[in-house]
Amino acid sequence: MIYGHFKYSFGIRRPKSTNPARYFPPTGQSRWPRYFIGRNWQNYTLNQKLAAEFVGTLFLLATIIGSGIMAERLASGN
């Protein structure tokens, strides 16, 4: 099992292994999944970066405005 596995997140003791190769990949292999490797902000166009920032900003504004509306309703005008 991998150390970050769900089974180990509830205080269950990790097995003591004398073979560290069970938990670590061989030399030269990455621990990151293949879809993360080679992706950085330099590979994206300006339009893609601006669209990502715009969508993120919209989600942030919706969250802030929604929390204000919810707080006002919970306070009932007090």
C-alpha cells in the first residue's frame, strides 16, 4: 500500500516493511501520474490563461456574493 492511501488516514498503523521498494518507485520513475508530467503554465496560450483566470474569478465572486446573501438571510435583518 502507498502511504497516502485512504486506509491509512484513520489512524490505522502502517505495516512495517523491510523492503522500501514496495513503497517507492524504481530510480528514474516519477511518483507523479503521467497526466501531470510536462504541464506548466508556459505550455498554454495567453487566451487559455486569461480564460482560466476569468472562470476562477467568476467562481470566487459567486462564492463571496452567495455567502453574503446567505449571511443576510440567516441574520434575518438583525
